Amino acid sequence: MEHLGILAHSAEGAALCFRAFCHEGFRELGPDDHPDVTLDLIALARSMPSWDAGDHDAVRAILAESVRRLAAAGATFFACPDNTAHLALERPGDDLALPGLHIARVVADRAARDGRARVGVLGTRYTMDGPVYPREFAARGIEAVVPDAADRARVHEIIFGELVNGVVTEESRREYVRIIERLAGRGCDAVALVCTEIPLLVTPEAAPLPTLDSTRLLARAAFEAAVGRRPVPSWRGGPAVTG
């Protein structure tokens, strides 16, 4: 089996991905069993000034340091359970020390398999305003739809004010449900939860639309790669090739 490296960027989403990956093993390989996995996390505080300044190259350098540490620990590929981080990972630069899965491709592939045509996108403002999900969905004939400006601001505020700090409230859940209902009213047939902390707040039972849980979809794809059910990824950062 392959050795997964989890390239963490925010603690709560990375922890959920780690647990989901291990649980895939428990279900399929037997009690207490899963492929080897190593998680590396450089504190988000190191990157936030660069995110706020729009300096994605500086963020990429920090993430690349984590990938090097994962490689030194014996990992053979990585998964990054942080959608926003992919804006930085896609910046031109030296190849990362390991090949990795691309979270947006995993999510878009699942949306295509499910026959989705118009998908709402919830994430940080960097992700909702960025090119990654519109590109990956469009490559599969799917339209990406984001909330209006006020709702995008609210989604972002809850992520950084609460979710990345492990705070989950009923008030914020109601806000997200309201925003998803508005996306449904705009013709969306699913909602992509593309901040990896959002599934901690919005469960499939609570959501007014079918959900695409980027955290657990990535964990599943990583498990399949680790046990040889899908090819080990070849992407090493830099500009993405869709499809």
C-alpha cells in the first residue's frame, strides 16, 4: 500500500480528512487497519498575512515546505484538505516534492458522475471568487454558482470566525441553510461544500440540496489511491490541467 501524506493548512478540515481516511480503512480493511498516513501542519497564522495580501506565491512556499517534510517522513503522495490552498498550489514554481490529488478535480468528478448540471459553491471568499471551481466544473459541462456578495461575506465570516477554530453553532447552521436555499431557488441541483470545515456545520440531513463534501470525497480518493484502486496521482503543483 501507498503512504498518504496529508498536507494540512487548517487544523479542523485536516483533522476531519485524517479521521475520514482512517475510517475508510476500518470499514474496508478491518478493525484498526488503514494505510500509513502522516499529517504535517504549519500554523495557518504563517500564511494568513499572505492570503490577505493576495501573495499566493508566499503561501505556496509554506505549503511546499510541508510537502518536503511529508516526503522525508516516507509519504509517497499527498492530499491537501484545504480548497483555498489550491489557489497557491497551482501557482507556477518548482515541482512539489510529492505528487498529489487535486481536491477540485475530485469534487468535480463526483458531480459529473452524479449527473449534476448546476452546482452551488460554498467556501472561503478566496475560493468562491477564484477560478478553480468554475474551471473544473466547466470542464465537465457543469455550471458553478456562488452566493450573492452579502451571502459570500457571511459564509467567509463564519468560516474564519468560527469553523477553523472548531466552533459550530446552530445560528450559523441556519445561516448556511438559508444561503443554500437561495442557491436552490437559483436552480442549483447540488451544493459543493468546498471549505473542508463546512461539513462539520452542514450535514446532508440539514442541507436543502444534495451535498458534495469535499473533505470526505478527498479522503475517499486518497484511500483508493493508497490501496491501489486508482492510480497514484501525478500532479506536482503548478497550473492545473483539467479533465
